[in-house]
Amino acid sequence: MVTKRFPHSGTISYAAPGTTNSLGYLTEGTITSIAVICDIQMNDRQLKIVGDDGIVILYNYHVFCDPDIDFSSVPKAANFRFFSRDHVIRQLFEYQHHVEIKC
């Protein structure tokens, strides 16, 4: 039997902030989508994270993927679509050998 290291896939999407042109009109930011091949695991132990403001947040999924995608421009509350549902990224860590996302 062959097992895959990253058997799941998802899409991260977020909108860049808008800008104001020389006439004062707001130009909407572009929407960026990133396809991600990953391993998604449920947070069945009900682990929590502490946000920047000190509030404790319960998250539902651990997502692990390769660091070959540049996640440096992904904002904290970006949309991550997998399992035909939209999830909000609560925390994103880029390590040397993998990336860990908590939704």
C-alpha cells in the first residue's frame, strides 16, 4: 500500500488592500489565490492558541505543507478553502522543513 505525504489540497485566497489614486478614488485590491497541496488533520484534542491580543482561540484543523510556496504575503485572516468549506487562517508558521497552518 502506498501512502501520500500530502493527500489533501486546498486554496488560500485573500484580497490585497486597495489604494487611492491621484483623484482620490479608491481602487480595489487584487484577489490572490494560492493552490496548496497539504495534509489536513482535525484538532481532536481541542488545543487552543493565544492570539496577539491575549484572547484564547479554539481552532479546528492543523494543516501541514511543504515550504516551497511563499506564504510571507498571506495575511492572518485569509480564507482557506478545503473539504468544500471556507475556513479562516488563525495562525501560520513557516518552519525550515514545513509550514503549519491552524484554521
